[in-house]
Amino acid sequence: KETRPVTLIHKTIETGALQVNCPLLGVQESGEALLIDPGGNAEQLLQQLAHLNLKLTHIINTHGHFDHIGGVAALQQRTGCLFWIHEADRFLVESAPAHAASWGLPFGQAPRIDRTLHDKEKLTVAGLSLEVIYTPGHTPGGVCLRWEQGMAVGDTLFAGSVGRTDLPGGDAKQLSASLRNRLMSLEDALVCYPGHGPSTTIGRERRSNPY
């Protein structure tokens, strides 16, 4: 089947109290969009979608920490969009209100999980093709989400650093294996969009990241 080229709309919006990067990926031809890791600011995200004439159909998360899912329930209620995440992070989604409270932050209700993700899965969402790359370590169900022009790496990899592993479900050895075996084998030019801080590339991190 021949695949037609699509016009990608890509913006990253900082969301929530812990300033989580939320990539908005839309396709001009379909008029649809997905969000990755909306940590809060649901109204701002809806305004941005309306400004771009896009309908939100899916939220896909790299992992289930409360700061990355804070906007999901409100967006589900307002748009009827679907929320997808790896099964191994279900416990983090369900315990998000209590986890946020332990940080002294309000949360509201935990979102509904509509579908779970699997390693090496090829997704077609909002007219866009995505690949799921399973990268546990920061959390048991951490994934990276790759599209043709880039990859959302969540808190697996940062510019010059990596995600912490001292939170519930974290595993430093697992994270090291994920970085070495799943990410550093990718091409140098691939642009990575972390959950916090600036974007980077695989090549830059391979050369200079101390982890």
C-alpha cells in the first residue's frame, strides 16, 4: 500500500508544575493531533489545538509519573480522546493522586487507560506513523515514541543526563541497558525530545553524555 507524504505540525508546550515538555503532533491533511505526556495546562493545550485547527484524538505517554499525566483526565473529558500507555506503568497512573500529594501538589482524578503499548509496535495515530521503543529503567513501563523526524524520549534520556531511578519502580541497571541497547544503536542525526529541558540528538549524547 502506497503511503502518501503528510504535512507534520510539531510544537512542544511546557506543562504542569514540574515543567514537563508535551509534544503536540498534528497532521494537516487529517486535521487530527496527538499529545505526548500532557503534564497539565489542559486549557492551554486545547487553545493551541483550536488555533491550529486540529482535533485531539489520542494521548500517548512515555511513562506514568504524575507530572506527565496531570492533564490527561481533563483532556479526555473535554475531547473524548484515547489514552495509551505501557501496561507496566498502570500502577503509576492509578497511584498518581497519592504520589502528587506526597510532593505537595494537587492532582484530581487518575485518567482512564484505553489501551496499552507493546515494544516494537507500529502505530498509526491521527494520520501519523509512530514506533514504540520499550526503554524501562526510569519506570518499569517507560517507552520512547519515534516518528520519521524525531523521537519523544520522556525521562529516559536528557541533554547531558538521564532520568532518575530512585523513584518507585526505577532500576538503574535497566535504564543503562535501555540506553545502550535501544537508543545508542539509533542514527546520530535523530532528534530527541526529552520530558524536561532542551532537545538533543543521539549523536550528541553518544559523544558527550557521561551516563
